Amino acid sequence: MIKTIMVAAVTALVVSAIYGKVSAVHTFNVIDGYVKDLFELLRQSIRNASIDK
């Protein structure tokens, strides 16, 4: 009985660690996409401001 509980606890720990890693990578990629979009908008805004002078 104790052995089964220990196996379940270790399995839950491993699954939790893997899911946390995958979730962190996905979240980072989403945020990275937003940052790239913002920098592109900033570049366009600066370029347009330079042309309008």
C-alpha cells in the first residue's frame, strides 16, 4: 500500500514538473510574440515620424 502511494506521489511530481516546463515555454512564446509585435509597431511609428518631418 505504501509503495503504491509513493509511486503515485513520484509520478504526480514528475508529471507536474513536465507540465510546468511546457506551460512556461508556451507562455514565454506567447509573450515573446507580443513583444515582437510591439517593437515592430514602435519601429513603424519612429519611421513614420521621421518621414513626416
